[in-house]
Amino acid sequence: MAENQLLQLHAIDQEAHKESSRATRQDSTTNLRGKDYKWWIRMAMYMIFLLCGQSTAILLGRLYYDQGGQRKWIAALVQTVGFPILFPFYFLPTSSSSSSSSSSSSSSSSSPSSIPTTSNGISGPPSIITLALVYLTLGLLTAGGCLSSSYGFLYLPVSTLSIISASQLGFTALFSFFLNSQKFTPFITNSIVLLTISPTLLAFQPNPSNVNGVSKGKYAIGFICTVCAAVVTALVLSLSQFFFRKVIKKISFRAVVEMIIFQSLVASWVILVGLFASNEWKGLRSEMEGFGLGKVSYAMTLVWSAISWQLFQIGAVGLIFEVSSLFCNVMSALALPLIQVLAVIIFHDKFNGLKAISMVLAIWGFVSYIYQHYLDDQKSKNIKINANADADVVEDIADVDAN
């Protein structure tokens, strides 16, 4: 009798454990769907910021030079000096829990040995000196990239500038391979090749420059400086992902804003030093008075350029934080067709056959990468479904054996 009661209690305990396990998996699935839903909202927000910010900032940069602006250090400064508008976002309360999307995107390239630990074996926050070195490195590189791109704005049409800038995807892939253990599939490789060839074609177009009497020599300087800016930007994006994963390790929107603020602060100080050392600041009053659209438009052009660049920064760092630096660059390439069309409409840029081919290759490369991302997402979902199904089968078999 006692033996039968023990067997019944054991069976009841097994059934309760089974139901509890299934409920836990259901709750986990529900939470996962909720996280996926929130993750896609964040992704959509970051992509809108990146696309709108980049398109507006590039067009306003071209407008500044077309209407009489000539200050390269000023054009570089507006790309970083708008960071104070991010202070309200920095003080917003955010969750410090780990994001499943972020951890999954970086788990393949992280190693336990690379994570600093305290004496108790618990992962500890980075020191102030370490963070200072991180932000100093990113800030100095950002300042160099901004100055290089200002030469591109001065000497190149917007359509040519935007297509050349797409070459940073190839450089990002190279840096990500060494810094972030980026895996390459045929579709990703195809995307990188196409988006690298796309801007290269522009070097062979006849009579390339249509920017207010810019000579071929200055066009070449603008071309080289824009390529250099693409290389530096790619390095900054890849290093940002590396520092997020290896040093900062904070999973919150505040971490994104914090990196942008301190990185931009360092870059702004470096550019300000260059502005005063070059004596460009002495001609700002005369430049404002001679601006084609008037003094108010001059100020508004610079202010909205600064705001647009910060929106782009939020979108870029946010996509790095959620996915990867390579994906951030692919989304940046998506702005290419929009900038091309707007440049033709607003600035009357010439849109010849070579530019059309270059743009088609860039779009093709973007679609190729997005398709690979879709395949990875489907594979991940199938693995999760199969894992849950296998767990149910194992529990059913164990239940049969127990009975």
C-alpha cells in the first residue's frame, strides 16, 4: 500500500514537473516574441534616424558650399558639435538588462577569456582610464574622417560623393573580419564586392566635375579625401562594435548615447583647435554676410546640419549595438538612391549612364546582404522551433518510460 502511494506521488511529481517545464517554455517563447517585437521597433527607429539623418546632412553640406561657404573646418565641426541635443536622452531611465538580440549578435565572436573579471570572478565595469582611451581613440578618428569628408563636400557633386561613400562597406567588412570575427557567406561577399566596385566606376567617367568650376586636380583631391573618409568611418564603426562587446558591455540605450556624446566631444575639441589654428574663424562674419540665401539661412543650414548628423550618429551606433557594424553600413548604402534622386532635383547634378550603373550595383549589393540577413533569421527561428519540439518529445518519452 505504501509502495503504491509512493509511486502515485512520484507520478504526480513528474506530471507537475512536466507541466511546469512546458509553462516555462511557453513563457520563454512569449517573452522572446515580446523582445522580438520591441527589437524591431528599436531597429525601425534606428534605421529611420540613420537614413533621414544621413540624407539631410549630405544635402545640407552640399548646400553650404553651393551658396558661398568655404570653411572646411566649419563643415567638419557641424558633423560632431550637435551632441548637446542628446543630453535629455542620456538621463532617461533605461533598463540595464541584457538584450537577447545584442547578445546573440555578438556571442559568436566573443570569448570568455576576453571579458575582464574582478577578483571574485564576476565581470566588472571598465575603468575610467579605459573608457577615456576608448572615447579618445574614436574621437580622434572621427575628427579626421569629418575633415576628410568636408573636402569631398567642397569638390564633388552630391551624387558622386554619396556613391564613393558606399565604398566604406568593403572597408568595414575588412575591419570587421579582423576585429569582430565577421563571418562571410556568398551573399555577404557578393554584397561587399558590388558595393566596392560601384564607387570605383566613378573614377573613369569623362568630365566628372560639375561643381562651380572645380578643376580635375581638385576633383581628384576630393575623390581621394572622400575615400579616406570612408576608410576612417569604417574603422570607427568596426571599433565601436569591438569596444561595445569587449570593453563597455552595457546593454542599454544610454550606452549608445554615452558613446556618441563623449566621442563627439573629443572630435569637436580637436576640430575647434584646427579651426582656430588655421585662422578660418576670422572669415566667418564675411562668409555669413555673403551667403547666397542670407544670414538666417546660413545659421539654419549649419544648425540643421549638426542636428541631422547627430540623428545619423544615433542610428548608426544603435544599429551597431543591436546587430553589427557591417549591417549599419549596409543600411547606410540604402540612402544612396534617395540622395541620388534628391541631388538631381535640388542641385541639378548630372546623372549619366555610368552613375546609373553604379547605383544599380549599389542597390544590388544592398539587396544581397538583406537576403542573407533574412536567411539567417529564418534559420534561427527554425532552430528554436525544433529545439522546443525536441524537448517536448524527450519529456513525452520520459513520461512513457516512467509509467
